[in-house]
Amino acid sequence: MVGAMTAIFLGCVLGFVVWFLSRYLVGGLYTVDQNERAVKTIFGRADRIGDATTLNDPISEPLTEDEKRRYDYPQVRVIPPGGPYFKWPWEKVYKVTVATQTLNMAFDPDNPAANSDGQVLEAVTKDQLNTGLSGQLRYRIAERNLYAYLFGVKHPISHVMGYFVSVLRERIANFEAPKNAEAETAVVIGISINDLRKNLSDINEHMDRECQSAAARYGIVLEASLITGIDPPPEVESALAAINTAHNQVSSDISLAQATADQKIEQSKRAVEIETLKAQAEVEPLRQMTAQLADLKQAGHGALDSYVRNVRLALYTKAQHVILEAK
């Protein structure tokens, strides 16, 4: 009886040991893929790098002084790709992918059915026209601020999309085309959708600059924003087409007039240049003769008389009739 109890006890102990080893030792091994990074928590607290925070990193440079006080996150120890690594039962590993991802700019993470099922984002222009925007965002998780992404913000992508949409709508509502000489000479009444379409690259660059702080705010890097389409409301589509046609016609007429004026100016310049050269060609022999006579005069009275005599003889050989004055 005692032997049976001992065998049962040893079996329980052996089973517990096997379960513990398989559950906490073998099960504690993990790996990190090439496009992943990991952060480990110990009793729920992230493994930090001393007292370093994101304020010690250049990632916080785009933030204002007030934002730096609000978005001051600790720097955590990032586990690079590789393995196998080991964790204790009281430790937990959080893995995130750092690969670049693409997202429609009209996508609403909290309500996927919004914005026409995430296809078109509406915005109001400066002349109170409701226009539809379409395009894409490229983003990735900031490896240098994993704390904000994992622990600082509950839904980071929702915060980033909300921030991006608010900045974009503010830009659309206040956008004015840059002034240039052509715009000042063209008397055309247009609407702001024309300006937006002609300056898409400037809008995209503005969005890239304004969203540089997203990495320090939410732990997400917005690598690029590409607005590809700006569609006016149907009620102004025909009016916009007419305005564009008139603008193109006026621009064509102005360009033709400028080309004609430039051509006439160039012809006038050439004519003045030709007449100037002709005058110089007529004056130059007289200047040369004046200089030669001055040299002869300095050489003596006899040299000048000899020169006049030689010139007169040369003229006699060419003349058919000679009239002499009788004394």
C-alpha cells in the first residue's frame, strides 16, 4: 500500500515537472521575424533603457514645446529579429511589424462604412464647395517609439488617421494658389478646385511636413501621402468645365499675344542693330581719314601737299572730264 502511494506521488511530481518544463521553459522560447520587432514587459512594465525618453531622440524635433510635455514617452529595449529568445512566465512579449503598409486616406478604422466605405474623403473648399478626395497613405510603425504605439495610445492608427484628416481638411479649406505673373495678367474667374488640382504636389508636400510629428505622437511614421483625385460635386461639374474652357481660351490668347509682342520686339532690336552697324561702317572711314590727315599735318606742310597731290592724280585717272578754273 505504501509502495503504491509512493509511486502515485512520484508520478504526480514527475508529471508536474514535465508540465512545468513544457509550459514555462520550452513554451518560453520565441523568435522574432525579419520584418518584426518585439518589446518585453516584466510584471506588466516595459523593459526600458534607463531614464531615456523620446525627448532625447531626434524623433521629437517636429514637436512644439507644449507637445513635448504631452508626448514624453520612455524609450524601451527593442528585441531585434532572430532567436530563439527566452522569457519567464511573468514576462510577456509584444511583437509588431515594421514593414511599410498602404492605406486608403478615406479609411476610418472606427467606422469602415464611413466615407463611402473608405473610398472618398469629403472636404470643404474656401468657396464653400464640398469636394471628394481620394488617395493613399504609406506608413510604418516607428521602431524608435514602440512605447507610444504599444502602450501610450489605445488605437494608434485611429489617432493618426484622425490627425491626418483634420490637417488635410484644414489645408483644403484655406488653400490659395501661389501668385505668379501669368495669374496676375489673366483675368479669369475660377474656383478653388482648379487651384487644388493644379497644385496637388504642393498639397502632398505640405501634408508630409505637417505629419512628421506623428512618429513622436503615436509611434507611427507617415512616409508619404499621395492625393490622386479631387472631384467636384455634380452640381458644379458643368460650371467647372465651362470655367476651365474659358480659362484655357484666355490663356491661349494671352500666350499668342505675348509671343507676337516678343517677336516684334526682337525684330525691332535686330533692325536697330543693323542700322547702327551701317552708321558705324560709314563713319569709320572718315575717322580713319581724319587720323591719317592729322598724322600728315604733324609730319610737315610738304607731306600734306604731297598727299593731296597724289590723291588728285588718282582722281584724274578715273575722271573722264576735268574742269579747271581759269585764272
